[in-house]
Amino acid sequence: MDDTTLARIVSDFWKKRIQGIYFPQEWAGHIDMNQAYKIQLGILDRRIQNGAKLVGWKVGLTSQLMQEQFKVSEPVFGNVAIDAENDGFFSSPKIFKFQNLIKPSIENEICFRLNKDLTGPAVKYADANAAIEEVIPAIEIPETRGDFTKQLTLAVADNSQQKAIVLGKPHKYKEIELNSLKVRVYINGLITEEGTSENVMGDPVLSLIWLANTLFQFGRILHKDELIMTGSTTRQIKVSENDRVLTDFGSLGAVEVKFQ
């Protein structure tokens, strides 16, 4: 795909996005994963040109639980930008209007804030470990805007379901022991799901390494102060109107979200 062709395809996806069409079916089966990422990043650049601010990145499908749920065998990435669509990060507790979301779910994640740039293609564990300033408990609110499993490339082009993220209290990374951190999800007061930090590639730091090295293939790097969502510690859980979600991250504290 040359630059002219890419620009044409990004323009088409952009126009459809404005119309509320996130999975343009004329492209189904006609783009590969590499092209899907280039389209996603091209749309990000369009958003930035229109006033959005890139504030972080997300990695999805980093656990066997999630890969089995969506029948996908490798992680994917997306970007997190703040603009008029109200995407981005919010503080816990947070209330969302359910009718403003497209088939929302929750994912329960560990988020990192970086203290310096992290550049692939050969980021090692020590590099990533030294680049983490804070660790933050988080709930991601993804939207199901199309068939993620059957049309994965369109999903990646559409930024891997990204909509919004709710953050709890930040902690200094050096003060937190992430190994075997237990996560419990309560919906309307009833425990619904449990997970651990080890579900994220065995260690959430490995998710950060994967992201830094993968982004380099597309001419991007991770920057100081960006927030990095490392992937869900549990399955993705569908939510309904009037649901109240509280996820307990043990020593990291809790994050609360309500849909009304």
C-alpha cells in the first residue's frame, strides 16, 4: 500500500466514521493487519489535525482469557486520544449515559504512566521497567461497533473498540508489587469475575514491551507521561443500563463506574 492509496483509504474510513459507520463493509476482507494499523494511525492523525490530543495507548487481547473469548491469537493495539467525541481518560467514580454508548462492555486493567520516552525496536525488560513512573487501576469501556472476531482488521482500523477509560488512584510503581495481584469485579454488588495481573502476558510489563516494539514498526514511539493500558486481567464483560461496576484491584485500590 503506497502513501497515495493509504491516504485515499483513510479518507474513506474518516468519512464513514463521521456518518457513524465504523466497520465499512466495502473494505471487509480487503485489508490485512498491517494495513489496518496504518489506517488506525492515519485516522488518529486526522483527529489530531482536528484538535484531538494523544494521551496514551492501549493493548488488547494480552491474556489467554481474552484471546479465547474473541478467538484471536495475538495482541492488538489502539490509541487513546481526547477530542469532541469525549474519548479519553476519566477519574473514578464516573457515570456514563448508557444511551450514548454503543453496546458497551468493561475490561479491568493495569495502566502505566511513563517517566521517559520508550523507543523500539529492541526494548528489553529493564528498559520498560525503568520507564514506568506510576501504576494505576483502570476500567476500560470498549464499544462493540462491529464483529470484532469475524472482522478483526476492520476492528483494528476502528481503533480496537476504544471509547473511554476510568482511572483510580495512581501509585508509585516502585512501591507496588504487581506479581499475582488479585482483581475482583462486582456488578450491582455481586461478584461477577475474578482475575490476576499474571493474566496479562504473565506480567503487564511484557505488554508494554510488546507495544513499544510493535509501534516502532509504524514509525511511532511511546512518550513521557503517556498512559499505557496493558490489557484486561479478566474477560470482557457486557454491561447494561443502570449497572454499577466496582472493580477491586487489591493493594491498588478500586475503580467505580455506573451506567445510567
